[in-house]
Amino acid sequence: MEAGLSRERVLPPGAAFQHPNFRYFLGARFLITVASEMQAVAVAWQVFGLTHRPLDLGLVGLAQFLPGILLFLPAGHTADHVPRKRIIQCCFAAFAVCSLLLLSFTLQGLRQVWPIYLALIWNGIVRAFNGPASQSFLPLLVPQEHFQNAVAWGASVFQAATIIGPSIGGLVYGWTGSPVAVYASAMTCYLAALALFSRLRVESAIRPRTPVSLETVFEGMRFIWRNKNIFGAMSLDLFAVLLGGAVALLPVYAHETLHVGARGLGLLRAAPGVGAILMAVAAAHWPPRKHAGPAMLAGVVGFGLATVVSGSRATLSFRSRRSRCAAHATW
């Protein structure tokens, strides 16, 4: 009898793909991630080409990060009270609008960076609402016994997209010498993702109609505070996200240190995805069943050290080049 139960629990590797809704969702998520990564490479290289100031690259990240900080409470509340499929469809369309804005600005002969910041603020607002809705959408697509398989496939496809997207974006930018083709391709991917996602057929969960108040808006934060394991994991991840902001300075590293251009920038942006897949394979073979907390802490510390080393090298190269230019101008 125990052998029979064991056989019943063994699922085929592609069990989640039996469900059409999951296939549509995964295809849409892949396209959205590829488009976002392509666009991120083009924006960073275009901004650095216009100003050659690392500060402007930091403002690129701030323009997309700040709306998420300001809107995370209303965005989560919206995901709990509005059909999530409708939210995600609106967000996918809004992402396409952002690409269209960047494309239009570039075609008009962009000479300043502030129009790009306006488009990125819009992108940050959309991301603030897309995140809570899309992250909580997967349980609606597969039965409970296939959920773990769906999560594993979703993470794998996401990491693959973070490798493919920036690589394609950098190559296209390098070949054409312009972000126009990248923005047009990103907009096409966003619209294709919207078409795929619109094919989903899910039943909207019936949620109780509760009046909007500060108590309901802050309920999620109270839940996190009560569950110390979740609070600790999220706090640790926050530090990793803050350290990850150094990725915005990769154009400086690509231009001043490695001299590899837009193509090299795309490969640099893809490198973290390669590392994530390698570690996912390692974790699958040697799962951290014990001491998971110290392992996560060691990972964040290692990530921080690698960021410091890379940033220091890029800073030294940038300062050395500016010194040589100043000396040449004086001479």
C-alpha cells in the first residue's frame, strides 16, 4: 500500500504543462521578462550615451523603484479587491505604452534624459501594481498537487528570460547602433504577452466586500510582522535588492573598464541569470535542509562583496579616464 502511495505522489516533470492556463501564463511571463530586460539594457546604454554621468544611471533605477515604495500598500490592496486577471491585462498594455513612449522620444531625436525618466516613472507605477497581482496568480491556474511543479517551472523560465532578454537587447542595440529596434521589439513582446494572457480562462474568486480603511490596507504588514520567519526572509531579501541596485552602473563598467559596448552590456546583464540557474541546479541536488538561514546570510554577504569589488574597479577606471581627459585638456 505504501508503495502504491509513493507511486501516486511521483509526478511527471512537466505535470503543470497539462493545464492550458499555465502554458499561456508561462508564455506571457517569459515574453514580459524578455521585453523588460531588453528595454533595461537599451535605456541604460542610451542614458549613459547622452550624459556619460553615473548619477543619471542611478536616477534611472530611482525612477522605477520609487513608485513601488510609494504605492506598495494601495497596489496590494487593489490585488485583493479587483480581479487579478483584469489588473494584469491593464499592466501588460501599460508596459507596451511605456515602450511606445521611449520609441517615440527616440525617433524625435532625443537630446535630454528627462523624457526617459517620465516614461520610467510610468513603468515603475505599472510594475507596482503588476507585481502583487501576478505573483499571487499562479495558484489559480493549477491544482494543488501540481503547484510545486508549476513554481519550479516558473522560476526556471524566468531565469532563462533574464539571460535571453538582455543578451538580445545588447546584440540588437550593438548591431543597429540605436535603441529604436529594441524598444519596438519590447513593445511587440508586451503586446504578444497580452494576447497570450487574454486566452486564460479562470474563475474569479469571490472575495468579501470589506470597506476600505487603514486597517485593511496595513493587514499584510501585520501578517508579516507576526510571522517572524517571513519577516526575516523578506528583510534579508531587502538587503539583496538594495545591493542589486548596483547593476544600474553596469554601463560604466562596460564602457570604461571592459570597453565592450552595448553587446557586452547585454552579456553583463545576463550574467546574474546564469549564476542563478547554476545555483538552482546545485540547490536541487544538495538542498539546504539544515542551516538555511546562515546559508541565505552567506549568500547575501557574498553578493555584497562581489558588488563592492566590481564597483571599486569600475570607479577607479572611470576616475582614471577623467583624470587623463583633464590632463589632456590642460596640456
